[in-house]
Amino acid sequence: MSQLAPPRLPVVALDDGGNLRRLRFRLWQVFWTTLTVLVTAWACTFGWIPAIIAILIAKHVLVAILVVGLGVDHARRAQE
């Protein structure tokens, strides 16, 4: 029994730097999306004019978060 090889180390999904970076980025997206929706809902309580302005701003912010998540600028990053 003393000549058995030790067990291999477990493979953890977050060992690779890319996977951890991707997880942090997705958490960043979820956080800012949630914050945008909550601030918009809060601004909607002030009346219909602030509600329209808040929804217009939130629409642009959420589209920007989506575009960054889709990786539209990957070609530019690869050149740098």
C-alpha cells in the first residue's frame, strides 16, 4: 500500500485566468444591470416626466452593457 501513487489534484473550473476573468465580467454585467433597473424603478416613483427620462437613460445603459457583453470590440482588442 505504501507504493500507491497519490491521487491527482482536482481540476477546478476557475484555475484558468480566462475563466475567472469571464466570471468576474458576467458578475459585473449582472450587478450593473440590476442597479440600472432598480434606479430606474426608483426614479419612476417621482412622476411621469422623471419616469420617461429614467427609462430613456436606462435603455441606453442596458444596450451599452449588452454590446460590451457581446464582444463587439474584440477585433480592436486583438490588434492592441
